[in-house]
Amino acid sequence: MGGIKRVTIDQLLPGMYIHDLNCGWLNHPFVTSRFTIENRETVHKIGTLGIREVYIDTRRGLDLPNAPTSAEVNSALEQQLQQIANDAPELPERTTPGEEMARAGTILREAAQIVTEVMQDARLGRQIEVERLEPLVERMTDSILRNQDALICLTRLKDKDDYTFLHSVSVSALLIAFARSQGFSRADLQLIGLGGLLHDVGKTRVPDEILNKPGRLTDVEFAIMKGHVDHSREILAQTGGIDPRAVHVALQHHERYDGSGYPEGLAGDAIAPWGQMAAIVDVYDAITSNRVYHKGMEPSAALRKMLEWGKFHFNEKLVHAFVRTVGIYPAGSLVLLESGRLGVVVEQHEGSLLAPTVRVFYSTRSRAHIAPREIDLSRPVGHGGGDRIVGYESWADWGLDPERYIVG
């Protein structure tokens, strides 16, 4: 059967046509992600990047008869997601997303300002004022404990021009929620969250023309970019009072479970648990964010890729746990319901990760806005429910501004 298939690097041969290098977070030296493999040297070059599987187009190059098609891969991922959804976590008592949204918005605006100022200080060679960050992390933790979906929902609203700073805030919020789901103490949540805020502090020493380059980095530029972890090490070593757990988040979020990461090439449990978690969160937020040089994936699509990559690059059990933390359709996702309505996911439901609470606002059948209404998809008809998600959608494809509907 022809079409798009997934093959391992060991199966890759000259004459095959690369359809997708399957490395969403990696810089690579190829001019494009789609090309014909000309020789064994190219195969070796792909392998040295830490890539384990790629997608080929058998209509434009050699076939591998027994390789799974993209449809088969997606079917297996859907089954995996279904199994994860059936193991939905118990959620503690919490405020409603609406109650928490205003407070979360205030916290997020404050976080963006403080992190920007702290990063500017680091850029100028000044010592990081941890005492400015600690109360902020405490407020973020309070918000996550009251209702994590509000803050996580709002972190979706990034300006691509301020990505570096807002990415740090998003990673911190997601890490706090993730660590909470893993049973860490409140004190640990705050230390890990602090690490999230500081995880990219070394980028303040990367030249702006590389950091904000609107295109693919050269090998030399990528080597300079990778050096940001060593810069983080130097900056944090000069900063007093930072717990090792926060430092691990900064120094290990680019390490990979199979040893293919950097800067140390650590593998498996040589990476601290919070370093393993930070790797997952950092990649997830990076690939779901709009950048100057690429459009972000929808969160649900990104989670499917995380599951696929989890076999090699991440701790697979932690990837499953992260999916359970944010949901199959994370807060802020645009979804299509069986009724033909579009809605934004506002809260996960304890009973089923496939049936969150959704705020509907648009009919695809009449191509018109409708009166906004929240639907708890876990409930039956007549009790506030009676619909189901049939898939996720792109805000851009529908010409919709997510901020208008997420903030409510």
C-alpha cells in the first residue's frame, strides 16, 4: 500500500523520500523537511540528530512494504489516548474556571512583567533577584491549586514577539500542575515552578540575531543556541539561594531519555525526575506556540506527537501522566462537537478526559455565532450535556481570535 509511512532510521535507504523528519522541536541542517535520500551519509546525518523515526512518501520514493501507514500510526495513538482517558485522575475540590480566570489573568500579566525584567537584568550581567520570583511562583501555585485550567488556558495566549519570556511563564505553570499531579509537596511545586521560570535564563546571553532569527539556524548558530544551557549554569551558579531542584529544571530540560539530548547526554534515571518532566513540558509548550518562524500545533495534535516521541526521547510513563494532567483536549483548545458547534475547552472533567466542559459559541452549519453556553459533556441530555467532541480544530483556520473566546 502506497502513501505516507513511518520507518525507523535503521530502515531508511537511499531512494526513499522524506515526507516528515518527525522532529518538531529540533533544529536540523537540511534546507527543507522533505527531500529524497541520496546516500548513506544523509541517513547517518539524520541519525546523529537523535531522530529515531521518520515519515516517507512512497509515491515519491522507495517503499517499505511492511512499514505502518500514517493512518495506522494515528489509529494506534488514538487507542493509546483512549486507554489514558479511561484512567482519568481524581480531581480535588476547586473553584470554577470563571471564578479563577480573573485572578489568573492578573497573575499572568504580573508574571510576564517580572520575568521580562529579571531576564533583562541577567542580560546586563546583574544578579538574579530570586526574592522577586518566589512570591510570584507562590501566587501561580495558589492559582493552579484552586483551578489549574484557568492559568493553563491563559498561557495559550502568547505574543510570538515575546515568546522567550512568556514561554518561561507557561513552562512554569505547566510544571507546577504536572508536579502536583505526581504528588509533590507544595514546597516542591514552588521550587520546580521557579526552575520553570528560570529554565531559559541562559538565552539572555545568546545574540538576538540568533535567538529571533526568522528561519532555520545554521550548524554554527545552533551550536551557539545550545550553549544557552551552559550560560544558565553560570548564571545560576552566581545566584545565591536557588535549590538544586530548580537548577536541575534549567540544566536538564534539553536532556533526552534515550541519551540523545544535551548538554551532558544524560539518559534514563540519570536525569532528575523534575528534569524529565521539564523536558516534556518544554517541548509541549514550544511546539504549541506560534513563533516568528513557525506556526504552533494545536494542543491535542501536539499530545499525539508527544506520545509518539515518548518511546524514545521522554520517560513514556511521565508522558502518559502529562496527558492525564492537561487532558486529551487541553484547556484553551478549540473543538468541534457532534452537533456541529465549535467551542473552547474551559475545564477538564474528573470522570472522563474525553468529556470536558466546553463553552460553545459558533455553529459550523449556519456559519454564524451563537449565544455562548457552557456544556459539561460528561452529563446527559437535559442535564447540561448531550453532545460529544468529534475532533480538534485550528483557531486560525476558522479566522477566530482565541483571546476573545478563552477569556470569555
